[in-house]
Amino acid sequence: MRALFSKLPIKKKVTKKKHKYRYLVSLNLETFFSLQLVPVYDLLIDGDMVHFSCDKKIIKRLDNEKITYQKEDRLKALFTNHTYRVSISLIFLFFISMIFLINQFFIREISFNDPKYHNNVVYNYVESYTSKVGPYIILKDSIANISSELRKKFYQYAYIGLNKRGSKLIIEIAYQDVKDNNDAEIKSIGEYYATTDAIISYVNMQSGQVLVKYKDVVKAGDLIATSNLQYAENLYSVDKMVPLTGEILGEVKEYYEIEILKNENVEIFTGENRKFYSIHLFNKIFFAKKDAYEKNYYKMYSIFQLGNFRIVKNTIYEKANLTLTRTKEDAREYAIIQIYQDYESKRISEKEKIHAIELVNYVEYDNKYYFKFIISACKNIVKFKPF
């Protein structure tokens, strides 16, 4: 036996590591010697049988020479022995993939890019382009086409369009000439008076003496906060005065009157647009293009950013002047948009919100429409008066 073993065409190598080849073969010892198979690994002699590991090349040789042998396909055995776990894993991956695809093509929710821009007229218009299938919303047209129609209908906005984020359909709105009232906090010595009848709904004063509390009813002209820390004692001293800083909001119901022209020259989106990509590196912009239209709205969206390096998707929307003739319904919708923009221009807090707008009176004249609404809202109700 030792003489036979000495004839093995295998280099002797002492190792504790097993070779992980695909096939495990059992073969008659004399046949093994006569064939001089190389390379083989993990050799084990058991009586007149030899066991070893090998690759596909050795298996092909044995098959070609029609040798009788036994083999175990380790790769096949791995899947056979783990069929249950593999099946569960494949099913799990299938459902994950289905959820991903559903989120890409179906919509669960329609919302505004900023809750303060919520507008029922716009929301209902977008919803008219959808249908419900179980818990999902399906669009009847492409996002690009619906966005284009939105810009034509709601021309009062500086920009309006749709954007899909996961399973959410986002309505993006930019108001015309609305300034941010939160740029700086005004700190002054004086008093806050109520501008309208209201129920106090939110009080957050960092400095000053507050004279009202949550759910209090106040009337227009009531004193609701003061810089004077000795107000209760009816004493006035400069060293006992602090700046008034903070917010006091109230729930209000108030009338709003507005007149809308029947015929008016306005600036609208034409539906034309051009897109291109640019690279922003520090303070330089590469591949920028000149404005494509005489009047336009420019929108940029960063698709990749790493430090001071950005890849930006640019879209230039064409705008043009057009004389519109408004119906009563067109004028009513326009009036509601104007109300939202008017309230937005006076906003000081993210908590301010219009709850409802109800038409209570309407008059049609030769050249205009008159509307009177009653508005329910949470809004800033204070007016500052210095000492």
C-alpha cells in the first residue's frame, strides 16, 4: 500500500485548511492510480477506495473515460439542504421588491411641500387627476402634464408643480413677492394689543409680561402683553422694562372683501420649458446656459452634492402676458388664492393656518366681481405699540 501511495502524482503538502472545491469524489484506488488525476485535494484513502475534492475539469475527464465513481455536488447540496430557508428568503425578497415597485408607481398621499401653503382649491384640482385603487392613488396623466396644467390654471403663483417623493405626491408652491417675516426677531420696549376679536390658541413669550392665557377670549384693542414687569402694581420704571419677544396667536373668524376684474392682463406660464444640468464648484458654475425666454421662472434642484461640489438640474419655464376673461368661478378661485397669499405675507409663525374660507356674499358688476368671505384661521393677533 505504501508503494502504491508513493506513486501518487500529488505534491505532498501539510495544511490544516480544507480546499472548498465544488465536487467530492469517491473512486476505486487502483483506477485513481492508473488515471494519475491532478490536481485533487483533501485526499483520503479508505481501504480500496479513495476520496478527494476536485473541480469540474476532473469530473469531465472521469465522464469522458466512462469511469465508475461516486460524486457529491456541494453547491447543489447546499441549495437542496437549505431549500426551506432559500425559499423563504426568495419570497421575502419578492415582497420587498413588490413594495418598492408599488411605492415607485403608486401614491399613498398628496401633500404640500410646506403645510402653510395648503390650499383646498389647488388640492381638489390635483385630486381630479387621480383615481383610488384600494389604499393607493393612481394618476390619470403624467406628473409633467399635470404640473403644466397647474401652472396654466393657477397663474397667480410664482411657481406651482408636482414632485413625487417615494409614495408621496408633493405639490410645490412659491408665492408671488411674499417676504419672509421671520428673518429677524424684533425686540422692543412697549405693549402688545389685540388686532381683532379672538380666542387665544398659542402663547410663547420669551420675554415680557403676558396678561392672557390659553383659551382666553380677547377683543380688538385689549392689552395682552407688556414690557413692564411692574404692570400689576401700576408702577413704571425703566430698569423694570424688558423687550417683548415671542408669539401670541389666536383663533379668529373675520370677514374678507375683495374685488376681481373680469378682464385683466396677467403673466402666465406658457407650458414651454427647457432643462439642463450644471456643475457648481465653490463659487463657480460650469455648463450654465443663458435664459431661454424673455420672461421666465428659473428652478434649480440639486441631484448630487459632496462638500462644495454639486450637480444641479435646472429648469427654465417660459412666461408670457395674456389678457384673461374670468367667469364667476374663475374669479372666486382667484380671490381665494389672493387670500392665501395675503395671509402668507403677514405670517410670523409656522403655526399660523387658514382653516376654512366660506363665501357669504357675491355681486357681479359690469367690469368686476365682488366677493365677501368669512375666514376661520389661526393667526398672529398682536400689534406692537411702543411706550
